[in-house]
Amino acid sequence: MHELVFELSGPYYELAWAEIRGVMEGNGHGCRTVSYQEGLLIVETDAPPEVLCGKLGLTHRILYHLGTTDRERLMAGDTGIKLPPGSAAVVTRRIGGREVDSMEINRGFGGEISRDNPIDLERPVHSVIVLVSESCVVGRLACVVDKKGMSRRLVKNRPYFSPVSLEPKYARALVNMARPAKGLTIHDPFCGTGGILLEAAEMGYKVSGGDTDPMMVEGCRRNLRTYNLQGNVWEGDVSQNIPEGIDRIVTDPPYGRSSSSRGEDIRTVYSRLLLTASERLGDKGYLAVIFPGKRYYRLGSEYLSPVEMHRTRVHSSLERYFCLFRKE
Ligand SMILES: C[S@@+](CC[C@H](N)C(=O)[O-])C[C@H]1O[C@@H](n2cnc3c(N)ncnc32)[C@H](O)[C@@H]1O
């Protein structure tokens, strides 16, 4: 077990936290929350940080927790924080736009560290990061989430794209909320251009999808091929396209605005999704879905057990609720 610090990507910290819980639970790792403050989560876990960094969408980086202290102690070089042997570099980062005198912290704390570890700013063995939030969390860098990899799959960079598609980091958050595990299949019954399937397949899960629009089906296949990813995608309505006994359903259905529901009332579309999910999900299966209102979370609770819901805001008149349900 080790204590890991997650530097979360804002502004939806609760969702970022839910994503981390989902990844750990799905992969059978223990996870005890040690503390949380704006943008920073500290968790005791046996999960290897590199594996988590390969999956998370809403985390910037993961550190091994060395200690939590305050600015005065850092500037005075009086934290008592110790590093394993090896050279070190100290970097200070502020969370949530806080005023910080980084130079003073680096000088004071760097001086303390240099008593036992030589300072090497070019190629340090230990990159030590001071994260200044409500208090100051100090950690040794474990890994950085690969934002470059995700940016290759941004909506605008896909060969077939539509503005209604989810960006990779939010698609990942939704997939990870569903507690995916190695060997399980993730199905998206409103797959569109494949934003969710691309991320799930990239994370190593088996994927399948369906959509009523043949252009979307073809575009989704093309996107998967472009990124060298495998997945079965077929044409069909949500009531027909979900395989029996499916492990996870992860989806972003139409909102009844630019994203088309072909004239069908969206409450009816969602009811059909929820009914089909309740019938076709395997035992202890999960449905992770984005709804444009809290009332649909209540609707979902009539079909499946509600687990959690997290609000995000697209613009003044569109909110998205990341909702998770379980089949008991
Ligand atoms: C919000 S978009 C999905 C976006 C998708 N996540 C992406 O990355 O492109 C909703 C999709 O649902 C499809 N759709 C609408 N009604 C449907 C239905 N009854 N059954 C299956 N798909 C449907 C639309 O063709 C559209 O592609």
C-alpha cells in the first residue's frame, strides 16, 4: 500500500474523483481516501500509479505522498520531509489560482532537501512537487497523464467528426466511472462517431456499439480503424442494438437539441435505453450515461439502482449529468 496524491483536472473535481474510484474498484484495487482539498485527492491504495495514469482522463499527474505541511514551514526549510537517496529537483505548483511565492518555497524547501539529496535541476532522480492548495501537499512525481495521446483523438482531429461528440477526457471519465475491468466488454448503444469507444478501446477494453444512423456507424468504424483499434459496430435502434448479458453500457444519448433523436421525445428515448439496459445488462453490470437533467437520474432509478451523479455545465442552457446505475 502507498499513499498517492492525484492532481485533479478542474473544474469538475467531484467527477475526477469519481473516475479514480471507478478505475480502482473496477480493477480490484483497495482505495481509502486519506484527504481531499480543492483539486487534490490523497488516497491509500495498492494500485500501481503508472496503470492509473494510462487510464485517467481528469487527472494531471500522480505523486507519491511525502507529507502535507504549510507555507511557513516550507519557506523556513523546516518540514521534516525526507526523500529516498538520489538527486532531486523541487517545483512548486499552485492549485486554483492561489497567490504563491514559488521562489521562496523552492529556496527554503530546496535548501532542506539538499542536506541529504544533491539538487539536480536537469536530470533529477526525484522530481519533488509542492502543490499549494488550502494546505501544501508535497510528493515525489510518479507519472504524468498522457495528454498528448488524448489530443490525437480530440473531436477536431478525428477523420470523421461531429460537434456532438464527447472530448476524450470526458469520455474516459464516463468509461472509468462504470468500473471497467480487463476482459469486459463495453457497449455504447448511441455510439455516434465513437468518442466513447475510442477511449475505451485505447484503454484496452473490448468494445462494441450501435447507432440508428448508417453514416455514424460507418464514421465510427473509420475512426476506430484510423487509430488501429478493434471494435464491432452495427446499425440499430437502442432497443435492439444492446447484446444480451453485456458487462458495461457507457453512453451519451441525444439531448434533443443539435444531437438528433429523430423527432422522438427524449424522455421516451431514455426510458427505452433504461428498460433495455435493465433487461440486457449482466449481473452486477453498470450503466454509465450522460443525461441533460437531474430528473432523468430519478427516471433511471425506476429501472436500475442509482450509484452516483455528477453535474457539469456545457453552456448557460445545457448541463450534463454523469450518472451511474448498477443492475443488482
Ligand atoms: C450525442 S450523439 C452520440 C455522440 C457520441 N458519443 C460520439 O462520440 O459521437 C447521439 C447519437 O445517438 C444516435 N441515435 C439517436 N436516436 C437513436 C436511437 N433511437 N437508437 C440508437 N441511436 C440513436 C444519433 O444518430 C447520434 O449519433
